[in-house]
Amino acid sequence: MKEFNFTVSDPDGIHARPAGLLVKAAKAYTSNITVFAGDKNADMKKLLALMALGIKQGQSIIVKVEGEDEDAAAEAVEKFLKETF
């Protein structure tokens, strides 16, 4: 299992259009990718669940990746988050 922390710097937080691209990027991998925000969590491959977390600017999240391609998936997701949010 891979795990990393990320703090959202985008003024709009994790919002619809880039969140859709994030979900698309996550779906490219077979590993399970889960986002933890406070006491809530969501499957990163489900847009509505991800949006329901209501992640705002300055909020820290934890991303856990588990599966056969977890190394590549964690690297790609972390890169996407840093470049987008």
C-alpha cells in the first residue's frame, strides 16, 4: 500500500472540471485509490463521491493506493494533484 498527504492550494478547492480529470486519471489504474478528508473518505474513481467530500483550499487530504499497479498509480495521482490543485 502507498500513502501520501496533500494540501489543496487551489482557491476553489477540488472542484468539478479538474475533479473529473482526476477521476479519469485514477481510472487508468486497477489499484483502489481512496481519498480521506477529515472523517470522510471516497473512492477517487467516483466523481460524485469525490465532490461530496467538499475539499476546500488549505485542507489536507490523505490518498491511499492499494493494488498491483499502486506505485505507478500513486505517482501519477500525486503528480496530477500537485500540478492541478
